Amino acid sequence: MNEQAGFTLRGRNPDVLTCIANLSNDEVFTPPELANRMLDTLASAWSVRNKGASIWADPNVTFLDPCTKSGVFLREITSRLTEGLKDQIPDLQERVDHILSKQVFGIGITSLTSLLARRSLYCSKRANSEHSIAKSFQDEGGNIWFQRTEHHWKAGKCGYCGVNESAYGRGDQFETHAYAFIHCEDAKVRTNEIFGGNMQFDVIVGNPPYQLGSDGGTRDIPIYQHFVNQAKQLQPRYLSMVIPARWMASGLGLSEFRQEMLNDRHICELVDYPAAGDVFPGVEIKAGVCYFLWDESYNGDCNVTTMRGDEIVGPIRRNLGEFDVFVRESRAISILHKVLKHKGASINTLLARDKEFGWTSNFDGFHEKRRPGDIPLYYIRKMKRDVGYIARSKVEKSEHLVDSWKVMVPKAYNGGDGVPHQILGRSLIAPSPSACTQSFLFFYVDTERKAKSLQSYYATRFFRFLVSLRKITQDATHSAYTWVPTQAWNRTWTDEALYEKYGITKEEQDFIESQVRLMELEGDDE
């Protein structure tokens, strides 16, 4: 058999899996470059734990991608094994059959992606066709399994993934997006049913679907955490997945998952991409992405590497569970320690809660012209700030805050992934009495002088840098301000004064200023 003609997995130009378009931001295809970085990380850890041995030279190691889409992980693993097992299995066809039938396994997430994965791995959409490079399979699926799976509806929601029946209970003509790997009680039992026998996977690797849409609403439901948790149930020796980084500090329903990840001492490597475009060109994923390597035999701090464009910081050994959220920038830790050492009260003791007066962002029960007994109502509509008026008697929630002076700040501010970043939208001072919709959060004090002092503090890079450590998406929630200390509201605050107060070194100042850009006191950006 001619090796070059008969079996070529690498060296194609162009690589179709590099060129392929993503179906959506929910199911993002993995570029071969990223897949290979993850496999390199795995191989290095294996070598360290196994006295320098190569994982690609072991004919007994088994691999599972439980959420395969393009098949890129399985293809690259197969390519590496084909080279690594040359000495042990000299005959190419025998070697290929062994790898494809005994070592690599995948679970497709849709009918379409299962066909694509088989085409990538077997060079044929049918594993048993005459064109397949595998010669040992009797069925079309080979070791890439797919079967339509249904959601389990309970009170209008799926008991496994949490999506609404009204959105996904839509008939046989559509994909269910009920992914088999996470729609089962016991992952071990399910994989045994799928592949037959008592399966034990040494390595689980993949890029799971990230989220599913809600019932036509504005909040998507994250589901990638279910794939991570199910994979751990299978008790592999190694687990590596690329997932959105939002779990580090926020995310709908991710609090428990975040604490599990931060306190999991088996995570030995974490590679963070704050700008998802650095690995998924043309795909916007708020807060970026990361991949991790979980090692069943490891128990210790984690090597953290941050990659942004051409800049690589790390690896730096860190305790992921040092704080209640993950501080992505390792260079920020020394600054945060200095601030927390002062043990000052948090600024969020003066910060109103989300929807403090009870009115959502789309509230329109106000009028344009002021009438007797009205108070100004601040809101944001179509990215523009404005002021309407509403009768004071209409305020039924937090009435005690109406007569405070307020430094109002937009709840949401994006501005892109680049640095330096503004972090927060510009503030405005609202006099007493006043109110606002959910578009704004606000700090409240009892005099105009204090409001102006607080506003100057908000505009400093120091203030916004501390917020950035907890603000991972466009929304700045109440908790994002937790690490910002209060000050005396009797002066105009500057970065220079704050650097001196907290002992921020010149190197640390330079880092803050590389991350946070200057801000004018008032303006219209959101």
C-alpha cells in the first residue's frame, strides 16, 4: 500500500476544516490550530506523568470526543497516533484500522456534523464504504455515533439542559439539539450503551455546544458546563475542553459550576483568550474563551497562560480558588492584594441594586413635559440617554432613595475586546429628587459635593481597573463593584492620589494604564 496516496491526514492545502464556516455562535467549529495546541498541552502533561513517554506511541490509550462537530480532534489524534505507532504496528493499514476501531471514538451532536466528522476521520461519510480508510467496520457509523435524542420535558422545561419546550419542542422535521451526552442520568451507562462493552476512556477532549436560546427571549441558556460535568463522571485520566470564559465571573446559572472549577485541584493547565477572535476568527463570544487540562492524578495549583494577540503572559502558577471569581490577569493580583489589605468598606454599600425603582429598561410610563409633583426619570433608549418625568406618587419601590443625590452609571457598556478599554460607560449626576429605569445603576449620597467627589473617583483608571477584575461581560452588575473601596467624599480624586494611598508601584501603574483608558467625567457613551 502506498502510504502517501493511501493515507494522508495532514499536509492538505487548504485544510477544509480551517476554511469551514461556523453554523452559529452556539456550535463553534474548532480550528485545527487550536485543536493541536490543546493536544500539545495534553501530550506534555502525559510525558511528565509517564517518565517521558509519548502518548502517541501507546496503542492502548483511548480517546473520546463527546461533542464532535467537524471531527478535527479525532482527525488530529489519529494523525499523531499513525506516526507514533509506526514502530509497534509497521503495516500502515493494520495501524490505521487499529487506531480507528480501538482508540478513537466520537459522539456527534447533530446528523449533519456526524456526517462531517466521519468524512474528516474516515475520508468517507460512511465508515464501511469502499472509500473509507478504515477497513474493519461493518456499519456506516463506525466509532462516530449519532442518534436523534429527545428532550425530557418537565413543567415546560427540559430536565437535563433547561431549555423551554415552547422553543425546542418543535417536531420531527427539526434538529432537537438534545445532545445525547448530557441527556442521560448516568454518562458511564450511556457510553457503554452507545459503544458496547465496558468502555473506559483515558482522554476526553472536545469543544461542546455553548448555549441554547431561550423561549424567543433575550437570555440564552449556557449548556457547556453539563458536558464538562458529564465528562468527569466517566473518570478519564485526562479531560480537555475549550469553553466560553464567562464562567470565570458571571453567567446565567453558572455559580455552582464556577465554584467547582475554581476549587478543582485537578486542573493543571488553563489557557485564556480574552478576545475570542484570536482563536475563532469572525466569531463573537463575549468575554472570550479558554481551554483547560484536567488531570486525574494531579493535585495542586494551576499553570495559567493568558493570550491576547501576539502577547503571551505565563504560564504562571496560581491557586484558582483564591477568590470567589477568577481574576484573569495574573499581573493584577499584587494590586488587588494591596487594596484588600486596607480592609475598606466596599463602594457597593452605596450602590443601588439592579432595577432599584422597579422599572425595566423598556418602561415607558413617563411623559416628556414636567407637571406639578413630577420628578425626573433617567433612562436609555436606542443607545441614547434621555430624561422624562413621572409623578412622584408612582414610585412604589425604594422611595427613600428618591431624595438622594445620584451618580448614575449605565449598567451595560461593551466597547470591544481591545485594550486599553474604558470598562464602564461615563457617569452623570442626577440631583435630588430623581429616579431611573433599569438602564442605570446609581451611587447615592446626600449632597451635591459628595456626588461630584464620587464621580471623580468613578472616572479614575484605578476605580475602573478594580471593576474590570470582576466585570467579564458588557453588564456591570452590583457584584462587579465589590473590590472597589469607598473613599472620603470631600475632594476631587485622581489616580495619582489613589496610587499613593495604596502603594501602587510604577510598574503596577503602567500596567493599569495599559489596560484602562482615560475617561471624561460626563458623556453620552453607553
